[in-house]
Amino acid sequence: MRTWIWTFIVFAAAVALALVLRDHSGNVLIIAPPWHISVSITFSVIALLVLFFAFYALLNLLSWLTGSPGRFRLWRSRRAERRDQDLLQTGWIHILEGRYGQAEKELTKLLSKSRSHKTKLVAGLASARASQDLADYHRRDEALQIAQKNVNEDPQLKLAYATAAAEMYLEQGLAKEAIQLLQPVQDASSRHFHATRLLLRAYRQQDNPERVYELTRLLLRRSAIEKDQALDYIDYAASRRIQQATEDQFKSIWNDLRTEEKIRQPVALAAGQWLTQANRLDEAARVLEASIQQDPAPELLNLYASTTEEQYKRRLTKAEEWLQRHPDNPALLVALGRLCVLGQLWGQAEHYFKRSMALRNDLRIHALLGQLYDVLERPQEAIVHWRIAAATAGALPIMAPNRLLPAADLTDDPTLVDGHLPEEQRFAETSGPLAASAVEAAFFVDEAVEPNTSAASVSATASIEHPDQQYFDTAPIPGVDVTMTSDGSHRSRN
């Protein structure tokens, strides 16, 4: 618009000048001895204008000629910038495509040619990322050193280097080095949320629950972390702090947690274990009940059933209430059976154990039934379940005598219940229930035994032929609560 206005003004001035000069027919006399030059006034005005523009063009030409070195330097600088930009873009495209070797070549060329500190920093970090993906940590560290030298005192570049390098260190598991880079950034300002999240990951790798809890709370207050992720960190930090707490510390830690955090399984489990060890069983029951009410996890139910005879009535009543809502929960049925054992409610305990076994037939149920039948002096049934539990423990097969380990005495090992039978005896599938660990309970059966003979009969026969082998060693079976193990005095040992 401004160009059109100036064009209009120039044309208007030209028309006005032409009108003025048409009415003035005077001459202009130029005396330069020995010459006298006389021209019309119109010609003189036009000549002055032409001389003005010619002089202006001459000055511009001189300025362009004298400014050539600067323009050449500017041209070279712009060409170098375009080259650096092309190399950097090509390198990053190769990284995104997964061609890390080619990317490293392009970025190394850029590092050797570029003169820009910022470009060298970005190229160094990109080259370090390519080497990291190639698992070439030596070349990665060299690239990071080059990037670090180009940081200077620019706070923005410092933050970029710290976060990028720390993220690579965390991927390698070097939490200490990542913390050294990120801690100054966190101390200077807590507004760098990405750096704070990386620092949170570093302290999690370093198993520092205090700092994990503190940083998670900080990010939650700033809404800089998703709630589900934050709760996972709270689960870890709170449970670890509770495990390491003294009596005074436990109260402070527990009161600092929110209600929704107290009923989380890891937190409630850690608190229940701490309170149980401190013999504060009423408080432990309340903590566990609040969590089980939301999610009847097997770990919580197992701890809930681990109590004293004075506590079992209240816990049994509560568990029966939960059973109305979760009638097909095998872990809850096991907990009920264990509580019935505490109260010497043998029939009800057997009922709950068998209901649980019908839903989830695993080693633990057979071991508990073996203990129960052992207490009830029903040895044949106890032996059947002990054999199944022992054969399934650790997914180990029953070994023949010639395969005993030379450095150990396995005479009374639970996995060798039939270890003394002749070698010619073979494996046969039992008609009893199968363990949930996918390892079938197998027994050595004599070929002379008739096919319809039950596993219990075979076990009883074996116990008669070898009366000193019908019971097991007192070593606890993996996965079995040793507090529930029956060491009845009716057993006889040689």
C-alpha cells in the first residue's frame, strides 16, 4: 500500500513540474571561462535529476564493492548452516529409521565440521543416542564429552545435556551418574518436571524410598505425573519405608498416607506384617480388612490367616462374610481352612480345603490337607497328599536311588518318598488330584500291583514295607507355611 502511495506522489510531482516548466521559458546561463553555456530551464532541471540518480547509483556501487568481504563471509556462514542442518536432519532421520551406524557417521562428520556450539551439542547428544542404541557405551561417552564441552554457561543447554545424558544413563542402569546430573537441576528449580521425573526413576533404581516418596508427592502436587503411575511409586516407597520403620516412624509414615493409599495391597501388606511382628494384632487385622474389602489378594489373605488362637474367632467371622461375596475365591477358602485349624474345627477346615482344591489344585492345598490328616491320625490319606505335595515341590521328579547326589543324604528328603523302591519299578499316573504347577504327581508302583489299586493303598503298602520311611524330614516344604506344620508327637523316628 505504501508503494502505491509513493508512486502516486511521484507522478503528481512530475505532472506539476511539467506544468510549471511549460509556463517558464527562461534560460540557465553557466559561465565557465572561457566558455558561456546557456540552456533552457527545463533541460537544466531534467539534467539535475539525472545527475542525482547517477550519483546515487555510483555511491551504491562503491558500497557494494567495499562490502564484498562481509557478504562473502555471510554467504559462507549461511552455506555452513545449511550443511549443518542437512547433516543433522539426515542423522536424526537415520536414528528414527533404526540405522544407527549410518546416523553415527553423519553426526560424526557434523561434529568435525560445525563451528556452532549449539549444533555441536545437539549433534553430540544425537550421536550418543545412536551409540547407546548400538550398545557401544565407550563411543557414547566420547560423544557425551564432546556435547558437554559445548554447553558453556547457557542454562538452557545445561538442562538439555543433563536430561538427555541422564536418560541414557538410566537405560543402562547407572542411577548414580544420572542423579549427579539431575540433582543440580532439581535444586535450582522444581519447574523442570521432565528432569524431576527422571530423577524419580533414578532414585527408584537406587532403591531410595525416602526420595522416591518425596519426589512423587512433589509431582502429584504439580499434576506432573499420572495418578496410576504415582500410586505405583507410592506403593513401593511406602511399603519399603514401613518395613524399615521404627515404632515412632511407623506412626508418622502411616498418618502421612491417604486413605486410598492405605488400602493398596503392597502398603497394607507391609503395614500388616509390621504390626503383626510388633504383636499389635488388632491394628493389623483392621489394616488388612480394609484392603481385603477392596481386593481379596492371596498375599493379604495368607497374612490375615496367620494369627493366634485368641484372634481366630473375629477373623473367621470376617472371612465368612467375605466368602458370601467371593464364594469361588480359592485363596479365601484356604484362609478360612487355616483359621478353622487354629480353632480346631477339623471338619470345617477339611471342607474349606477341599473346596479350594476343587477350584485351584496346587501344592499348598495338598500340604495343608496332609498336615490336617496327620493331626487327625489318618495316615493313609495324609501320605497321599504329602506325596503329591512333595513330588510337585520345585517341579522336581522323584529320583531313583542310583541318582542320589553324592554330597547329600537324601534319605528323608520329601522329593524322594519312594526312593528305596527297586529300580525295576516304573512310574504310573495316580488316580488322585493333579497339582496346579503342571507337574503330575507320580508314584513308583510295583508291576505286581493290580491296576485298580488306589494310590492310598500303594502308599500304605510302601509304608508297611518301610515303616521308617513313612514320615518326612522336618525341613519345610517350599511354599508351605511352617507355622502350620504339625510335628505331632505320635510320629516315631529311628
